[in-house]
Amino acid sequence: MSYENTTSRHRRSIGNAVLSGCVCLLSQDIIDLYDRLPTKSPVVVKG
């Protein structure tokens, strides 16, 4: 799984199944996750 930066222009993609194996997040959310989680932490996506 990878995390993709989503610009404000593509905010509609956040929370939707758009790409296979990718999670679209805003930059500030990626930074928040990076600050909170150790490398290789398991992440569960519920939706």
C-alpha cells in the first residue's frame, strides 16, 4: 500500500476507492501519520 498526496484540486478522491493499493490523503494528514507511526507499522483502512 502507498500513500498518495492529494492536492486541493483532487479533494473529491479522498475517501473513495480511486486507485488500487493507494490511499489518497492531504499533505497534512500524511505528515501527521509520519509523525505518529513507526516505520512498517500495520495500518487498517476502514470504510
